[in-house]
Amino acid sequence: MGIMLFNFIIFLPVFYVVTSGENCTYTPVFTPSTLVVKFGDPASATCSICQPVRKGNIFGLENPVGKTSQNKTSISWTVDRLTEWETSLICYYNENVKVHSSTLYITLYKTPKNVYFSFLRHTGPMFAGRLYTLECGIQEVAPVENLTVTFYRGQTVLNRQKSSNTKKTPVTETFTLDINPSKDDDGVQYWCEAELQLGAEGPQPPPVVVSEKLTATVYYEPQLQVSSHPDPITVTRGYPLHLNCSAVGNPNPSYAWMLPSDSLSSTKSNILTIESVAWEDEGQYVCYASNDVNNVTVTFNVEVKGENCTYTPVFTPSTLVVKFGDPASATCSICQPVCKDDVFGLEKPVGEISKNKTSISWTVDSLTEWETSLICYYNENGKVHSSTLYITLYKPPKNVYFSFLRHTGPMFAGRLYTLECGIQEVAPVENLTVTFYRGQTVLNRQKSNNTKKTPVTETFSLDINPSKDDDGVQYWCEAELELGAEGPQPPPVVVSEKLTATVYYEPQLQVSSHPDPITVTRGYPLHLNCSAVGNPNPSYTWMLPSDSLSSTKSNILTIESVAWEDKGQYVCYASNDVNNVTVTFNVEVKGENCTYTPVFTPSTLVVKFGDPASATCSICQPVCKDDVFGLEKPVGNISQNKTSISWTVDRLTEWETLLICYYNKNGEVHSSTLSITLYKPPKNVYFSFLRHTGPMFAGRLYTLECGIQEVAPVENLTVTFYRGQTVLNRQKSSNTKKTPVTETFTLDINPSKDDDGVQYWCEAELELGAEGPQPPPVVVSEKLTATVYYEPQLQVSSHPDPITVTRGYPLHLNCSAVGNPNPSYTWMLPSDSLSSTNSSILTIESVAWEDEGQYVCYVSNNVNNVTVTFNVEVKDNYTYIIVIVVLTVAVLIVVCFMSGWILYKRKRMGQYKLKDVFRLSSIHVPVPTVEKVCG
């Protein structure tokens, strides 16, 4: 046994080595399989084979630069400083004249030397509404095809661009973007960023170089902060007149006043003041507010009235709005001097007054009383005339904070999130308007119903459902205190910080799938494109017709010269952390005997409104002399060579676009048409119960309404009604209009008790076929929770047969029911009296003879009522009689058993005394007997 174990231990390693050698191939393998190196940095790689080199075979490495070191199974390559731009290593193993080889392609990169940024052919201020071009220059970068250039406005992404240059050595390239600034762009910073994306094997994060930031100065025409006065302004002769035509603009506007006398006023201010109005001051006043861009006018019609006055005092101003802690003043006037024995006075909670015969002036250095009013009175011969001036004291928000409620980090498209805007210490809060923004777009405006005059802190919230278009968008809120024409102009506004949203969304194809085969001529190139956008950026994997994976990780698979074996199905997988999508291409290879009919690639085109689009029209051989090859297009640009015409448009907005490609061969015209489907997802989906609010009643008919706003083409729309997660109905529109429309869909329902608390909602899905975006665009409505009232429904059965209970035992009668609203209970006893209990269960702890009879339970709510009847019979208690009988029988059985046992012992063992049988000890005395002895 020991010898066998020893042999096993000796031969086990030998068996393992032989097996490993026989299973490997001779193809060398590089480690790493892909190499990305910065220009001038050191680099290294190893080429390995799976067993030692055999005698007569050759194992080597072709390297344009660097040093190698070699052993029997590997070759190590190193270079101290890699500066050769197109470097590749070839590792080979010559096995009995048969050569096995592998190639390692090295990507050598160089980050931009500099990124410069400017306004193309423009310096100085810009004018709102005109077109300007941003220019971003990238100096000495390689490889430029891996470069992504991003244009920014502040922190908002304007545009991303890539180069089509495939040169591997350093180049300098310029990228441009047109903008149309508005007044909101004044003071905004524009800049650009260059990012070198070299894949998973490259540096992480990718190298980024940022340009300088240029602050824009935008000139715009004056914009009035006050309204015009079509109705006359009436002022009493001798009183002051103040006319205001304030405006904002860039540059700041200047002011000129045309008086009723058609002469210009000497004042250059935005306010024209006449301290004491005379008759000749009546007429039309025109204010001209102008700057270098334009001018605006405001017209005031003034009427002067005489001194036919009453004794009622008049406040100037008639309404007073004051910031907390600011000084304030007002004047109370009467139209003639105070007569003897009359009294003219002012009641004030704070401040000082000064008085003359016709007016009282009130001032306060710092107004801090929250509810202040002034009462001015004139006592004329015992008759009191009075006026009240109510003062609005306000305080702008101390701070405005903004956040995503109970959420941090990236959001996922299609999920619900809540924006929260908190306003700290503002008064009066009823004058506050809070506005939620997405970028510069208003999402919602909200007001408070709090009437408190002192400072308060309030929070406002808004639900959002982000999509991929919201990635990089800034959300923020704004608090505006609107205090009317008498308040500060413009109203005080406090803005929150701006939060930039990161939205993760699954890859969305920028190209359509190809259900029809792609036919390519043998020897010609083949380009398959499965470009997709997603966040995070998608990665790509290609499955070839041979069921093997392609080595390319790019979104474009290229075969420079197609052979017969390249025919078959190609599958591209585009994936990121959210999801993955696939594109299938069926490729057919044909010989050189081609037709002259042009072919579009893609054969069908689906484009989102406002997105870029492209297509290629090809013929199978170069255009002959005197033949004509062309493309009819309503929009876009084309570029042409001898076998193809490429059409592109930066932003497709024509709703019915058709491309016609033609080839005129010796007067015979061959043509193909590409119809383009332009689509626009719904702007909004709203959902409601048609002409109904509040609870529903079970068994009645109600109508669900789903409204779809601004969708195109509506004939591709499918609207789905849901009850919870259950599909109720799907509907489509019969409208064939191609431009955006708004349509409403309805569905009748008949709710039951099971629908109480269920959420109803609808979903709009734009199904554009295999060529459209995958998955199709979906917009979901809000979810409405149904409250359904229904009559009580018993949870116990009725009792037609009597319930028999023994006297003295407890009785429990149960008539539990469910209903909405919750039911109440009433019990009618056999005595025809009502029970004091209001519970669903009636309990009698010890039943008596008088408890026999009929019990009725009434169950009711606002909808209906039901009854349950119980017939109860009471019987006597026979338990004690049964117990006595059982005990008597048991005693008799015991006595009989003992008697039989005694008789048995007598026969077997002799004479016994009865008293000895029942003694506690086991002693017994036998009585001797005469035994017969057999001879």
C-alpha cells in the first residue's frame, strides 16, 4: 500500500505538465492587450507563449523602437521614452515553418498644448438679437479623433463637437458655435473645454484642458419699469406733481421730457417734479428714454383742477410701502388754512410731526412697527373729517435655499423627484411669489396663503420627472416680493443657488436598426454605425457573423474590403450602467454586376424635431462621363464624390421632408426616395376624472381623461390607461396630421370597493418603429388616488338556523362588516330594546333563560345599510348528571375487578384473609393444605 501511494505522488506532477502543454495553441499573447501611452512617457509590454520554445522553432518580436529581453516563454519590450507616432509590435512564433503571430497597436497621445477661446471676428459689446460666433481653438493635440470639445454658457452646456480628422500626429483644430444673445446674457461667462477620451485603457479621468472665460457685455434697448398712463392724471392747483418713467437698459438710458408747451424740460432725470402745479401745467408730457440701441416713450396726460375742496384731509402719498428699518415720511394736507376753534391733528404710534396751517408732516428715522397706520383728522365746528394711511412694512427674504428633497447624487430618467425652495424671514409673506426654474424656463409659480404680517419662514415644493434632456440643466428658485406700484421698482428678488442636475439614462440609438439587408459589393468598404448617446457614455461590443467578438470597441465597425465570408448578421451591443440596447445589421455581399438604382443609407430615417440628421445616397460604381448623379433636398447641405452623396442638416425642423436621389444614365433616369419621419415627444401629459372631484361611489359610471400636449406625428401615439400597474385600455389616434397637435383620450370606468385607494394614471408612448428611438419615448401623467365609497359588506354569514347555547355559558354574536366610510353598528335585543354596545361583536358573559330569542344587528354608513339576524335558544346544563353517572360506573368496574382478582389468588395460592389483601405491605400467609402425592 505504501509503495502504491509513493508511485502516485511521484507521477502526479508529470501527468499535469504533459496535459497543460498539449492543450495550448502557439499563437503569442500580448499583456496588456491594448496600450495607451502619453507622448514621451516610458512604455512596456510582454509577449508570451504557453510552453517553452522547441528546438528548431523561432520565437521573436518585431519592434521599431525600444529594447527586448527574452526567455523560453516570453519576450519583454520596454522603451524609456516613446515618441514614434504610429507604433505597433508584432510577436511571432515559427513552429516547423508555420508562423503564428499577434499585433499590439499602441495609441500615442498628447494633451492640448493650449486651448484658446474668442468671439470670431468681434470685439467689444454685443447687441441683443444679433448673431455671433464662438471660436474654440485646440493646439497640438493627438489623436484628434478622440477629442471632444464642449462650449459652455456659465455652467450650462451649449454644444459638444468632435473632429472627423483621423490623423494620428499632433494637429491644431478650430471649432465654432453660433449664438444669439439676449439681455439675460449680459455679464454671463462663455468658455470651452477640450477632453481627450481614450477609452477604458487610457488615463482616468480623461485629460481636460479649459480655456479662459470671456464675460459677455450685451447691449439692449431700454425696458420700462413703469406702465404708461392712458387715463388722465388729475392734480389740484398748487399741489406738487411727480411723473416717473424709470427704465433699465445697457448702456444706461438717458431721459428727455417734452412739456405741454412743446418745449424740452431742463431736467435729465427719470422723474419730473413740479412743486406747485399751475393752470398752464395742464396737458401732455412725453418722456423719452434712450440709449445706443433704441429708445422708448411714455406719455402722461395731466389735468389740473381748482381749489373747490372739501374738509377731508388727504395723505401724500396715498399709500406707503416701507422697508423694515428704513426711514419713512408722509404729509397730511387740507385744502385751506385751519379756521379758528377748529382742530387739525394726526394720530401716530411712532415718529415725529411738524405742522403748519394746511399740512402736517410725519417722519420716522427707522420704522420697525409691523402694523402701523396714521389717522389724520380735521374737526370743523364739531364735525370730524378723517383719513387713514395704512403703511405696508416689508422685509425681503434673509436667504433662499434650494435642494432636491431627500436626494443627493445623480438622478435616473423617468423617476419622480421633488424640488424644495425655502424662504427665510420674509414679510408680508402673502405678497411673496416663488418661481421654480429649469435653466431659464419657468416650471411653476406659487404663492402663500399665510396672512401673517411679521417675518416668517416657509417652504415650497415641486415634483419633477427628469428625462435625458435634463442632464446638465440647472434647477433653481426665485423669491419676489410684489408690493404693488407703490412698492420698490423693480420688486425685491432673491435668487437661490443653482443646482446642476446629473441625469443617468440608458443608451439611445442615434441610428435606426436595419431590418432589411444591407447589400455591399465584394471588394468595396463596409461601414456599420450603431452610435448611441447615454449617461454614463455607452461602451460598444460587436458580434460578427462567425459568432466571434470583434476587436473594435468603437461605435463604427469598418471592413475596408468586403469578402464573401463577411456576409451574415452583425450585432452591436451599446451598454452603460442603466441599460443596454442592440442593433442588428444583415449584410449581403454581391458581385460586380450591379444596377444603376441609387441606394439610401439608412433606408428609413426617423429624426427628433430640432436634432441633426444625415443620410448617404450611393451607386455601385463611379459616375461615367456625361451621366448625372444628384440629390433633390428641401433643406440641408450635401457633399459628393463619384459613388455617393452625403446629406446633412444641423437642425431638422421641416415637418414633411423628402429626399430624391437620381442617376441619369444615358438619358435613362434611375431614382430612389427617402421619406423622413420627424417626431416630437409630448410636451406634457395631464390626467383627471372628467367633470368630477372628490370621492366616487361604487357602481356608478365615471370617465378618465388623458390629455396629450404638442405631440407629432399623433398617428404613432399609443395612450395607455392604468389602474395601479394593470393596463385598462390602449387607444390610438386616427388623426394623420404630421405637425404637433394636442389630443384628449377618455375611458369610462365603473369602480367597485376593490378600487378604493387604487392609483389611476395614463402613459403616452410614441412608437416610431424599429428605426425610431429605442425604447420609444414615454411620458407619464401624475397618478390620482381614487377614494371609493361603498355600502357595508358583511364579513360573517347570516344564521338561519338557531344558535343553541347552554345556560350559564358565554354568548358572542359577530356581525363584522367592511365599508367606506367605516360602518356603525346597532343591536336590537329579544326584548325589543336597543343594546348599549356600538361594537360589531355583542357579548353576554353568562346566558340566562330570558336571553333566548331574536337578535338583529344593523350595519350602516353614508351609502347604505345591511342587517344580520341571529336566533338564540337556551338549554339547561346536563354536565353534572353525566359526571355522577360516569363516576358510579367507574366505581362498579373497580369493585368487580378486585373481587375477581381475589378469587383467582385463592385458587392458585391457597387461603387468603381479606384483611391481608388490603394491607399496604406485600406480606401474605398461606394456609397449609394436604396435597395428593402421586405414586
